[in-house]
Amino acid sequence: MIQNIGIINSMVRITAGLSMLTFLSMQGQKQEDSFVQRMMVIIAAMKVAEGIVRYCPMTAMYDEIVYEDDGLEEDWDQEFTEEVM
């Protein structure tokens, strides 16, 4: 796994993830457990993990789509024919 986020970005992810986990755990004591809150806890934990390992799968997927290595447009038909007039 190649690290694809910087050190500042990873620190922000760790801080935001831990803040979200703290807020959600305080909120969970007041309310009943819900599916949305469980999903938010999972997302917050993923942000902390992404910050620790400095790898984000969404960033990797975006980079793979945006930056092409072969120079060909994948969505376009590039079969050019030479027409001689």
C-alpha cells in the first residue's frame, strides 16, 4: 500500500475522526442506538485509520480515474482512419 495522503492531511483526519467519535459517543449515551449513528461511528473510525496509515482508498480511486498512464482516453473511440482527399 502506497501512502497517498500527506502528513498534514493525516493529522487532520485523525483529529476530525477522534472528534467525531467523541461527539458520537456522547450523543449515544443520550439517545437509543440507531443505524445512522452506527454508520457515523464506522465512518469516524475509518477516518482515524486512514490518518494513521496515510492511505485513503477514495483518493486512490480518484487518482486512478483522473491520471491516465497510457495516454489514451478510455471513454472515447480512438480509431482514427486516414482519409485522403
